[in-house]
Amino acid sequence: MAHQEIIFAGFGGQGILSMGKFLAYAGLEENLNVSWLPSYGPEMRGGTANCSVIVSDSPIGAPIVTDATTVVVMNRPSLDKFESHIVKGGLLIIDSDLVNREPERDDIEVIKIPAQKVAEEVGSKKIANMVLLGALVEKTKIVPMEALLKALKEHGKEQFYELNKKALERGAEFAK
């Protein structure tokens, strides 16, 4: 595990910042060093939103991610903007329901997940972000899934816990 730098990106309103926040809380749960840095486009809702999360077992110098080990994208503009920021051998997770082009790089691992469809099957399109987060945690082992579930229970809305848990589990299946 050691040190991972992640960028989550998509439209405002897709739960981009929440994905990062829950991952950061899960890192704290595991006594790791974390940083969470949100960034909004000028348009807010419907505009682009992204956040950078660093999870590390050593101190974090700066919260800005320029060379991401993983990028999670929920729209085409985010893929266009952040594909080049992934380190060689890094990971790209794409919501294939919303991103209508193939990644151009062949030196990274790509996981494509129809997150909108999967989220709808689980119970709500609003939790597509959790499907992608489940795949990320399963694939990178950045934190144990239990730590993420605990973070969700403590910092998320209680009425959505079971739905979110299912969405995380379905996402994890794509990464196995």
C-alpha cells in the first residue's frame, strides 16, 4: 500500500467529493495519513468537480496530486482532462455508461464499469459513485473494505447505508 494518490472527477452533483471524503475517512480509520482536496469548476452543479485524495503510511508533503496512481472518472471531460495525469502502470476506473470514448493510453490498467446501470439495479442511480469506489478499494487494497464501510456508517446518511454497501460490493466484483 505505502502511498497512493487518487483523483476523482466528474460532474457536480455526482457525489465526486463524497467518494473522496469517505475514502479519506477510511484511511483515518486505519491510522494512515490522508489529505482530501476538493476542487469545483466555476459552473458548480453540472460543471466539473474533482477531488484529490492522498492516502499514505508516511507524512504527506502537499495535498495536490499531479501524478495520480489512480483516476476515477464519471464523465468524458474528466477523462480528457485527467488521463494524462496517471503514472505509468497506474489505474483508470471509468463509468462506461457516461464516458463515450476509449482511453488512449496503453501503459495503464483500465477498469470499465457501467456504474449507472449497476447503481440502478441496486436501487438508485445516485449511488453510481459508490459502485466505482467499491472497485477502487477492491483493486488497490488502499484500505480494507471494512474500514470504508465503517466510514460510511459514521459519516454518511444512515438511511443510505445498506444501499451504499450493496453498491460498493457490486463495484468490487468488477475489480476481482
